Amino acid sequence: MSTLFRYILCFFGSLLIAGCSALPEIAVPQQTAVHKQMPFERPPPTIQELDPELVFNTLAGEIALQRGEYELAYRHQLQTAILAGDEVAAERAARIATLLKRRDLALEAVERWIELAPNNLAGRQRAVSLYLDAGESEKAFEQALAILAISEARGENGFTSVLAVLSKQQDQIAAMTLMRRLQAIHADDPEAGYAIALISFLRRDYAQAEADIRSVIADRPDWSKGYVLLSRLRKLQDDASGAVEVLKQVLRQDPDEASVNTALARLLVEMSDYEGGYQQFLKINRLAPDDTDALYSLAVLAVQTERYGVAKDHLKRLLEMGSHVDDAAYYLGRIEEQDGHDEVAIGWYKRVSGGDYRFEAMARVAQVLADADRLQEALDWIRNLRVQIPSQSVQLYLMEAKILAQHGSTTEVFEVYSHALDAHPDNDDILYARGLYAAELGRLDIVESDLRQVIQHDPNNADALNALGYTFADRSIRFEEAGALIAQALKLKPDSPAILDSMGWLHYRQGNLPLALDYLKKAFTILADGEIGAHLGEVLWIMGDRDGAEAVWKRVLEQDPESRHVRETRGRLVK
């Protein structure tokens, strides 16, 4: 960019910032250190002194943009690019043309952009896309070749840059044709074939993607990256054991291959093989002790596999390394809370200042205080948080109501819900929560009023439909309406264990035991929790399968020895 045009842009910076806010973004790759000579020579600056026409076009373009006169803004921006010889103005013109959905104008601007900044990857990528859309495959191919040359000079993977464009094209046949032409002239580079496989992968054509990547592996059997993709494709085609074997095959030849070790560890965790995942991340940690991401995964899996002492060591090591500090503090808090060290746990939770677990950590502080018979401190903590984090006000009201439901009085709980609705009128989350609480107390009037309001706001709220239908079914009233509500919910969420449980319980209440059993078994297969287990056990018991009922209840109690639902049901049925 010329020094003069920088001056103009800075002088009128506030206008530029405001004007840019309406424009669609164009992803510009992060600049990296360039060690080779770039393949294309930049043109010399076209203007060296303050030019009235340049100033006029710059200002007129910004004013037109702010007024929403996009075509006029485009013309002035493009003229600014021509006068100043500046790629920023050309890029902005291209963005305005995109906003206008004018391919002809976008091509005009992008061609100017490339002329002024021939080594700019974003400009070249935009050109590939526009030329393909216009059916000009040769010009698109030329731009793709330029992307490869620029990327090579920058030490980057050019096929990835081309793929970023082609994967978004409407005409995937043209996109694949272009990529195969690139592969033909780069036959020795496995990245070309890998990119082709990725196009099929992104289109969810996993069989074709597998064929493509196997072709790459056949030519380069030592290229580990290909095996990682092949493993992923086997998993996506429901061959988890085959996915694992692909990676283990590589590791038998090269046990220390980093990317394959990491892929195997993640795959095992994805398959819920937490012990296997732990052992694999332990191996990675030995190979790369400074890999903080692997260390964090190892720490979380140590918690998952109940290696709490080891987990604490890993988490404290992360704190020493200054990595994943908020997550580490949260997990340390969970471990200390589980061990009954309330004050230590609270201290860790309070150290969580950001990240995904910040709100959960703040909630745990309140729960720990309440469970330690320090109810007023817990309530004060929540109320202070509502002032500090107003964006979480609804969730904090719900948290306060939950704690009072556990440790306070019914009156206090309803008061909190009333205050919450005063602050957030007609909020569906609050209405839904109050409706469920009222159901536990048998306050059918509140249940029906609140849940019907939620359904009125959102007729496709499956949870509210299910909750109201289940409430009717559980009380053996209004069976027809209950069935309609639960059926509608099940249509929206056919695999929801809670809704399947409701439908099963409705059939049980109506005396349709075989149907009830079918629904409840399906629900229990998906989620073996206390309430579903209690319902399934009761149906089995009433149908005469008492051993089956006891087996279901035993399974629940092994996971949750204090399950209220199972204990109440079993106590009522077993004499």
C-alpha cells in the first residue's frame, strides 16, 4: 500500500471502520515468514502525491457505503484502487460486489486485486471460486496453479488452500476436475491425492474418499497422514475395529509416529475406551512431555478412569507450564470436592476466570456451600454473580431455585421463580423449570399453565410437550391428550430416552403392557438411569418377570446406590 493512501485511510479511519461493518468477510490466510522469493512481482505505486481525485473517491465511497448505496460505493472503491494502486481498496470493492451478489463486478474487482497484489492468497482463492462459478475452468485452473506457487514460496501446503475454495463450490464436478488436473501435474506429491480424498470426505462420500486415499497410500506406503484419514473413514463407515487396526498397523512399523499415536488416542476415547485412551496418551506424554494438549487429555482421562492422585499431578503440571490453567483449576476443584475438601475445592473453583468451565465452576461453589449447610453463603454467592454476570441471570436464577429446592422451602423456591419471571417475563427456561418443580409437588395447575405457555411460544418444544404429556399419564388422567402430546414430542425427537420412557409409561398406565415394555426397553438401552429403570422394572414385575425386574434395578443401583426412583418403586412392589 502506498504511504499516501495509508495516510488517507488513517485520517478517515472512523468512516472506514463503520463502513466495513456491513461487508461480508473474506478469509485472509495468516501471514507467515517468507524465506523464498515470491513468484509474482508487485507493480510499482501509481501515485506519489496527494491527489484530489483519490481523496474524492475515497470519501465518496465511504459515504455511499454508509448510506447503503452499494453499487455507487463499489465504483468509488474500485476507482480508488486504480488511482492509488492499492489492493485494500480492490479487496473492499470485491467485498461490496459480493454483498450485491454481482459476479461480474466481483470478477472486475478481484482481477484488479490480483494485479495489485499478485502474491495475495485470498485474492487468488476468490478468483478460483468466481471463475468456476462463471464456467471459466481454464482461468480457475491458472489461479489454482498460482496458489500452489505462492504457497510453496511461503512454505505452506498449497493444496489445502485450493481445497478451502473447492470444498465450498456448488459445482462439485468442476471442483473435482480442477483438483485432479492439479494432481496430474503433481503426481509425486501425496498432498494432491489427499486433497482429492478430502473433497469426497467433505461431501460425505466416504467410500469414494477411501478409494482415493488408498490410492495415495499404495503409492506412498510410508506416508502416515494418509493412514490417519483412512482410519477416520473406516470409523465413519461403522468399522471401528478396522479404524483402530489401520493405526496400529502403522505403529507396529514406527511406534513413535506422533500424528498416528495422537489419532489412535483420540479414536479410543471417541469409542469410549477410556482406559485404552489413557494408556495411549500416557505413551504420547512419555514421547513428548512438553505437549500440553496431550498432557491435558491425559489428566482428563485420569479423572475419567478414577486415577485421582495421578490426575492431580498432571493438572498441577499444566498450571506450572501455564497451559489450560482454567480447565486444570476446574478439574482440581472437582477432585477436591469429591474427596470432601470443601474449602480447597472452592479455592480451585474461584481460580477459574475464563474458558468453558467458568460458569460451571461458579455454580459448583454455590453447590458446595449449600451441601455444607452454608445455605445463606451459597445464596449470597449466586446473587452477587447475577450482578457481576448479567448475561447469565436466567441460569443463576435457575441455580438458586435448584439449591433452595434441595435445602430450602417450597415457598422460597416459588418466590425465586416469581422474581426470575419478573426480571425475564415469559422466559421459556424459567417457565419450564417451574413447571417441572410444580409437577413434583402435584401442583397440576401450575404445571399446565407454565408448560402450555412454553408450547405456545414454541410449538416444537419437544421437552415441554413431553413433560406435559408425561404429567397427565403419570396421574392417569386425560390419556388421549397425553398420547397426542408425547407422540408429537417423539416425532420431534425419536431417539430421546426421556420421551420413549414417557410413551412407555403412558401405555403402562393404560394397561398396554407389551407396548409399554417395548418403549421402556428401548429407552433403557439408550439411557440406563434411575427413573427409566424404575419404570422398566415395574412393568417387568407386573408382567411376572421378577428376575428381570430385579436385574434392571440392580444395574441402576450399581451406578447410583441412592436412586430414589428405584428404591421407592422396589419398596412399593417387593413385600
